[in-house]
Amino acid sequence: MRFVVVSSSGQVLARGALCVLEDADGDLVLAFRTERGKVIEGGKIDADGNLDEAGQKLFRSFFQVWGMTGLTLTSQS
């Protein structure tokens, strides 16, 4: 599934896909891989599959990359 990251003013900042990566400790991590190949890591996925904290960490990582809050991640068909 493809996604776009959009600023609060409607500017498309990136297009890409959500993915699950394995970190050095063997834990699963939620990430966003842009069409240009940049990987933005979120947080670890809970053992029960809950993505709440992983998604919150991903949006904090978006802030670090783009320096903005109020970003929206929207799916594209």
C-alpha cells in the first residue's frame, strides 16, 4: 500500500510505503520508506502487534526530518 506524507498546508512532502524492519536486537520496528529510498524509523512494534507507540515514534521522526507538526499520513490507491 502506498502512502503520502502531507503538511498541514497541503504540500506533499514524501510518497512511499510503511514497512516493518528488524533492528539489531531482533525487534520489529515500524518504518516509512520513501520512493527515493530514505528510511524513516518509528518505534518498536509491541509483542501483541499493537502499533500505537510505534506510530507515535514514527510521527516524532517525521518531525525530526521535516521540522513540522500537523503532518498527515494518507493512503493512496
